[in-house]
Amino acid sequence: MINIKRNEIPIDVFEEIIAFGEGYKTEFKEILPDPILTAKSICAFSNTKGGKIFIGITNNGSPVGIKNRKGEIEKLEESLKFMVPAPDISLSAITYNDKEIIIVDVKEGKYKPYFLTSENKLKAYIRVGDINLPATKKDLKRYIKSEDILFESVNPLKKDEKIVSALFDQKGKLSISQIRELLNFSERRIKKILNKLAKFG
């Protein structure tokens, strides 16, 4: 289970965040929704500039607190299973008016683009204002870091190849059957990708 640390956000700063409402880097959830919807938010924040999901705050900014800490963390962990590569997140909690609020801090991704895997499809999302939108190829090029673009000019990996490469970065060692299970790629497709990656070390 993901560890939670205590957050030292000053009360006045926290109240300012609530007053400002949801936006480009902030999302409120009274409880976490369906894991796919949670994964969309994490994916969008990872592909743009990062952001925070506050659990225990209604959409209109009322802090109601969480009722089941363990249940919310389990739902969060379930949502992470739908993401490739794994996002960089941390959890913290604050107490406001005797109510506990959990904060999911999603870092801007180091391995963009990040994808949501659902119904045997891969889809990327970006954050636009206070909503998560499917990313176009143009969007992804715009949000990928400049060093990634430089890398691609020297080492032109396709989307599928970047995904498999990122999986190896995270897990170190993977079999073809494990990659098939994670990404639902055919064995032939995986072997082709592995041959390409081997050429680049």
C-alpha cells in the first residue's frame, strides 16, 4: 500500500486553494470515482505540468473529509494498474476542521507520453483548464520535453517502442509473455519492437 506522509500546508494556503477551485493543476474529489476516471486525471497531469488531486473535497470546494482512508488508497492503487508507464505520485494528508483530506501529488512525467490502457486500447490524456481531454499527436509533441524531442531525433523510436522501453526502465526485466499481458501486443509485434530496441542498446 502507498505510504501517506503528513502535509504541512499552512491553513491560509489550503483555504486559498479551495477558494480558487479546480483548475489546470488542481482537482477535487469527494471520493475517488471509477479507477479509469481516476487514471485519466493522473495520466493528464503526468502528460502536462503535474497537479494535485484532493480527496475529501466536493466539486464545489467544500471540505467534507474522507470516510474510508484504506478504501480510497486501494481505489488509487487500482487506477495505477491502467497506466503505462507507471506515473510518479506521492500521497500526503492534512487535517482541516477535524476532517482528513488526502492529497495525491502527481509529478510531471519523466517518460512522456503516458497512456491509459483500457479495452485493449492505449490512449493519452492532457489537462486543459480543469478538464482532461484525449491528446492528439500534435498535443503530445507539444508537451513532450525538449530533451525527449532531441533524443527522438537521434534515436527515432515509435510510440509502441517508447512504451516497451519505459516498461524496461521501470521493471528491469520482462519476458515476452509479461509484455503481452501488460500491453496486449502480439508476440510478433513484441519481437519486432525488441529487435529495434536492441539496436539502440
